[in-house]
Amino acid sequence: MSTQPTISVIIPTHNRVHTLARAIESVQEQSIQPLEIIVIDDGSTDNTCALIKQDFPDVMFYRQSNHGVSHARNRGIESARGEWIALLDSDDAWYPGKLEAQLNVLNRHPEIRLCHTDEHWIRNGKRVNQRQRHEKRGGRIYQYCLPLCAISPSAAMIHKSVFTDIGFFDEELPACEDYDFWLRLTALEPVVYCDAPLVIKHGGHTDQLSRKFMAMDRFRLVALEKILLANVLAEADEQATIETLKQKFQVYSAGAMKRGRTAEVAKLRARYSRWLSRYNH
């Protein structure tokens, strides 16, 4: 008799007591239950601790000072006992068959170490359609990950061995840490895609990182440079990465120049000069 793989669900949170219960309940309603639910409270000043103690006493709960989402996720992953890591942001939720559907897909692809799903988007309480550029897919998707984050953390199930092989989420990045991680993973191996909307991704609220940090491309530039310096890319992927870095540099520097940040642009141009001069015709 085969044994069902074990799953650890990791939920980082910061001052989201108003959405955290919804996220946890969506895990508890799964058709296949995980081995554990781990909530990492990243320095909340609201009633998160009281909520967990009163309503979710079986949840593994860790508190830390405010170090950012990457530190919180990494702490959860390090403490996880499951074979698979299922990430869930505390403002999102899952449909009840999410974990079961992913395990079914992974059973058909035993060589794959990441499975992600489609999602429904909710903005300010209303359903919105994704744009074509957000289309999800499986296989060798590295180049599809270059323009923007092509995998939602809340949709991802990752084999724990991945973190041993490529490292954890970059705690030096205050945002786009998921973009950086997907680049490092998909540069090396394919992923599998479960073509069903199994995640409810909520947006539009004021505490989203995309609202806290404007001009997110400056963090994507760091991630692109990192993967280039790692010397793991095939030639075509390297060229596509350099072209993406050049495009994002142009967009970010144009915006910075409009705001009079000429010294910043000069510093970035010097930092990325080795890439900006490549493949010029």
C-alpha cells in the first residue's frame, strides 16, 4: 500500500488578523488534510496571537520580530516536517480540492518538484480577469518567468529538497523574493501546472507589498543579476535574461530620471554596465 505524501502548509503573516482566519479555514476544509499548518507571525501588533490561541489551537504558531516575509517563510520551511511545502499568503485562500488536485498531478509526474495551479483574482471584493501576460503554464518555463512573477506563492507546492539544493527565499529582498526564487528554480528544472483555479488571490488592500514598494523593477534587477552571476543558464536563457535586465533598467531609470534621481541612475548604470553592453547591435 502506497503512503500519501505529507504536506506542511506555511502561512507567513503580519497584521492580517482580519484575513488570517479565512486562510487557515481554507486549509482545514481541504479534502486531503496536511500534516501540519505552520503560521509565522512576523511581528504583528494586532490580535493575531489571540486569534490563533482561541480559534486555532492545533496550528503550529511561531512569533518573531518583524524581519519580512522571506524570513518568515524560511523559518516555517525550516521547521516543517512534511515532504512537500505548500505556501499560502495570509490574505489568500484555497478551494477545498487544492491539495488533492496537486498531489494527483504530482503522482503522474514523480520527477517534478514544483506544482502550481491557476487562481481566481479578487480585487476590492470583486472578481477580475487575469491579463494574457499572467497566463500560467508548466514545463520549462524559465523565460516565461522573466517579465513578471509567473507563479503565485499561494498556488505553489514545492518538494522540501528544493530548498536544500537551491537555497531559501532571499531575505535581503524586501519584495520580489518570489520572482527571485522562481528564476533560480526554473533555470534548473521543469515544473508542472494544474490547470484549474484552486486559489482565491485577494488584492487591492493597502498592506500589499506591491503598494508598499513602488517601482518593483529595482528588486527584479537584483534578481536578474543574481541568476546571471550564478552561471547556471543555458545560452538562450542567458541572452533572454540580459535582454530582460536591459528592458527593466530602461523602464526603471526613465522613471527615476523624471523624479530627478540622476545619481541613483548613474549608480545603477555602473552596477549593471557589464550586462547593458551585451548583445548590442
